[in-house]
Amino acid sequence: MNRTFSFEWELLLLKANGLPVEKSVVLKVAHEIQRENPALRVGTDFLFEVNATLLELRAGILRDVQELKHRLSGALKSLTRQCQKEDLLPVISGTVPKIGGVLGLHIHVGTFYDLEMLEQRIQDLIYWSPIWLAMAVSSPINPYRPPGRHQSLRMWDNAGWAASPFPSAGSLEAQQWSWGIDIMDSGLDRHPTLQVRVADAPISTTFLLEFVPFVVAHVFSADGIALTRERYLEYLINRYQALTHGLRAQFRWMGEIQPVSEIVLSLKDKIRESAKALGYSGDFPLITEMARKRVTQADMVLALYREVPDPWVVTYELGKLLMAPDPFPDFVRRAEPRQPAPFLDLQEMLLDQVDVIAPRAFIWTHTRIPVVLFSHLLSELIRQGKLQELPHPEGQTFYFRTKSRL
């Protein structure tokens, strides 16, 4: 395994009227950024939810943090220049508040020439992945859910099926290659890397420059946690706590309830030597203060929304962040510490999907609880009088919440 790394940062370019630009414009911008920064691998992708072409800032192969800083700086200078020239607005949060869609930060770690080693490492790290999600939430607003209901509406929607829960706690020998899960191998038709897909697209470059080496150092150094049935269910629970509450979440960690912020702070010390091997000599000061105060990028997005509760204004203000000094570290510094959020068990996760009435497939999609257990939990909620089943003779079954949360 080569100890290299990289990242892909998804952005959406908007016109002055707030609609996505044509593919030809994105290709032109990508070409110019690539021309000015030959070491990058800038490209495009497609955002199905809004029928638009994404811009992907791909770092290329990185060997240390200095290369990371240099390439990110060059990419952002070129992007800013092109956006000013073409009168474009770059959206840099995990969702586009005005029109929806999902944008992520994908981190590639290592090059694995032994596929068994790679698949084993993926299983070893799945349990850890909700921690990274809790740190990176930045998408509390989209057109389909009340603002702030979840700190990562992108991951509540499984990133448009581009970052879904690990499918099972099966044996390594039975593990299939799957695209679009929280941690995956990047493909069998090229040099395989371990790809972390849980992070929302960042609104803070300062955060990105700490978060990428944090995750990479953790992947290289973390102890593997066997994905037993109990640990697999904890992973699903913790994933939902993280996407809902960010760093205010409380996890069921190795059988005990523990604030994720405490886990982050303990990890920071454990990965220090691994981070030094990447050329990172700092102490993750922004991540440390975020964890101590339980403050995330999603909190800054919500603060913007509370000032002017208009999704287009929020989209516009977020787009301007790349053109100015990063305000997020100062936001964290000024923020008051938050208290841990209430812990949600599996039943409460199901109830959280039903404001008044919801189809069964919708409830499952946003919790991804194993199907047999999912069915048992629904039956128990009906027995307790919290849900009422409304079957349809020709369509899917709906569930009515007996005490509406609206």
C-alpha cells in the first residue's frame, strides 16, 4: 500500500438568477483551472437531483500536507478568477439551499495492491465513519425538509444514493464491490484506493486543510473494529445521530452512550504521529475548538439563515465565501458552547421520519435499518399506539403518526 492521498471537492456553479449553468460553461471553467494547475485533475460529474453538471476539484496524488495546501490554493485562485470572469456563483455547502441537490467531499487514502487488505480495511473502519460525518456536516437547509431538522440533509438523503450505509455485517469472503457507500474502494478497473464519502462539501477551507489530514491519518493508524451485529447496529444509530446533530450528537459507542465530541478529542491525540508522517505538525486547532464547543459548519449556515430566512440569500452568501477570507474560524471562536443533543434509539429514528404520514419505503430509505428488524420495530410502534398502519390494496403501505409533530 502506498501512503498517498487525495480529495474530490464537488461544487455547483450557478448563474446570477440562481439556476445551474450549462455543461459547456462548467467544462470551460474546468479546462481553465486545469490549464493553470497541471498537477490537478479537474473534471465534471452529474447532479441528477437538479439535472445539472457539477464541477469537481480533484487534487491528484498527494504525498504530504504541503502539496495539499499548494494545490488547494492554486485551484481556488483559478476558480475565483473564472467565476468573476464568467459572472458565476460557486455553491460550496453540502446542499444547495435554493434548489436542493447534494455536494460532497470525497477523500481517497492510499493505493492498495492487495484487494483483500483493502476490503478488510473498509470493514475495520466502517464503525469509525460516523465520527467523520459529525465533524463535516454543512447541509442543514434544502427545499425538502425543515431548516435545521438535520445538520446534514445531504446524508439524511444518503447523498442521493452516492453515500449510503454499508450494506451488511457479513463475512469478508462474501463482501461484494458496491458503489456509493460511506466507505468503499474506488474501483477494480484502476489503482484501488480507500474512498471516504461521508463528508459534506466544506464551506471552510481552513476546515478542509485540517479535516483531510485528520481523516487520512486516522485511516492509516486506526485500530480495526470488527463489524459484529451489535457494532453494525451501533454504526447505523451513530450515523443517524451524526447527520442529525453533528458534534452535539451522542453515540452508542462500544455499548456505552458517549458524546461524539469527546471521541473526536481523544482521537486527535491518537493520530498525532500518523499526521506527522503526512507533514502535518499542528494540533488541529479548529477541529479542537469545534469539538470543545460542539459547533459545526452547519451551525454557521443556520446562523446565516436566521439573519435572513431566504434560501437564495443563504446560497448567495455561501457562494461569496470563496472570494473572501474564511470566516468560519472566527465564527467558532465567537460561538457559545452547545450542549449534547438527546440520544435517539432505533424506534425514535423511525418516528423521526413521520411528521404526519409517510410511506414505508420512505421510512426505510432514511434509516436503512436491516429489513427484518425494521419490520419488528414498526410492529412495536404500532403496538405502542405511536403509529397507525394504513395499507393500500394496490399501492405501498403508509404509516400515520398518532401524535403529529407538526
